[in-house]
Amino acid sequence: LRGRWGFMWRMLRLENVSREYLDDVVKRSGLVCDERFREICERQGASKATASRYSRELHVERTFATDSAMTAAVHGEGAEERVAVVCRSKINIFNVESGERVAQFDQDDSIGGAAFNAEGELYVSNYFQGNVSVYDRAGVLVRKFGSEGSEDGQLCLPQGISFTGEGELLVADSGNDRVQVFGKDGAYLRKIGGFLEPLGVCVAPDGSIVVACWEEVHVLDNEGAFVRYLGSDGFVRYLGSEGTGDGHFHFPQGVAAGPRGEILVADSERKDIQVFRRDGVLLQRIGADGDSKVDLGSVKSVCVDGEGRVFVSSNGSLLMLS
């Protein structure tokens, strides 16, 4: 190919499109020769050989039945892996391998988000109280930190929380349009601004920070600066934009990072989870009419374990997808 058409085809990453699209559109277009078409198919095959596990269809492997599951967090591996399901007035701890409930204890009726630290302590943000509660492995409340307000270290309507690899806690401080960073002891460290009511936050394996706001999802480096993830409009600022099409968002409440840095975005208005590669390419949609057909309802949160299994709060229960 030469000239304008050649430039356009070189710009496309055709190995990332479906084989059906290659056959039905690209080959029939007559714009690529047979040799080039075979090369594209070979590159697509090589790409799929090292593809993310989220390129494949996911199914419900287990349901953890609870009353009004709001958010969840997962910790550990193998026979010791636990998932905490935070409901309106209770926290339920399940063994992931057996599905058995191993603990249940009371908590404040104002859940924002939940996360385990490396030692297995469970942190829960309290939406209306403007603080964070910390529970030990036995479910005993050991401390709280934060207070309601807008000063450094104070919180207003805190929602999603997540730990960095260094053990720092990120809190989506939605009422103050920022993310605050605390030590695991609750000491205020710093803040990251520039958001409109951040709802969810997670940390990718490479240290990148992902923040879900009302209609957009920002991807930052570990220092809090924007990085080069392209949105659907082509601008280097955020991943996706408002809407109902693929790669768009309507009300993204939860975000999680997969083992290879994939970004999972739970959108309560779209009633689905969109899974993106770390470079921003959409891998699939999980939902009633998605690539993985799972009826999620108004999905509120999502988290991922070390095996890449997806835990999502849906219709009052917690689903484990694999």
C-alpha cells in the first residue's frame, strides 16, 4: 500500500481486532494484499499466545451469599486466601478455596471501600463518618483514623481505598475532589488533586495509580502525574469518556488491577465491567450483553486476586468470576 491508504493501514494495530473483522472487513476491502493479510493473521496469533487471561470469556465460579454486599477485598493465596464482603452492618470473611464463611462481625453502616494490607488487617472507609476503621484478622476493631473535614488528613465522603506496594493507603476523598495518601498507621502523607468526586482507586503492579471519577478514569504514575493512556477521543488525559459505547463510562464506581496491569472498571449505570489492557486497549466487557455474559445488575465494586479471579458485588451478593 502507498500514499494515504498505506499510512492509514500502518497506523492501525490490526492484530488487535477480531479474526471475524479481519475476514469480513479487512480482507474483503481489497486494500491489503494476500501476503500482508497472512502476516497480520500470524501477528494476531502470536499476540493471542501471550494474551491476557481476560481475553477469554469469564464465568461465575462461586457465589458468596450475603445480605446487601457493598464492597469487597481479597487477601492471601491458596488455602489461606480470604475475601472480605462488607455489607451494610456486617463484615463477612470467607475462605476463597472452600467458600466457607470463617468470620462475621459488626461494622458501621456507612461503607465506602475496603482493602487488606500486607499483614492481613482489613481497612474500611466510613462514608458518613469521614474516617477509616482497621480490623485485625479476628475481626476486632483495633483503631480508627481521620475525621470529617477538608484539611489535610481529614476526609469528606471517603469511598474506594487501596494499598501501594510500599504499604501506603490511598483514599478516594470524594467530597474533597482528591485522593489522600496515609501511612498504614493513619499518618497523613500527601494528597493528589485534579479529580471530580473520585469514587474508586487502585494500584497496578507497576505502581501506576488508577482513579475512577464520575464519567472518566484517570491513570497516573506512582508520583501522581498523568501517563500516556489514550482515551476514546485520542487525548492523553484519561482512559475512556462519558457514554454507553465500548471504552466509555457512565458512572464508574470501582476499579481494580489485574496481574499483568489490566484495568477493570465497574460501572453501576452501565451495569458492566470493562477490562482494558495496560495500554488502554479494551479487552472485553463483562455484563448481561457483554463478551462474558454475566448479569451483574448495578455493580458497585470489583477486586482481583493474584490468580486473576474477579470478585464483584452484584445484586446483594459477591460473585467470583474466572
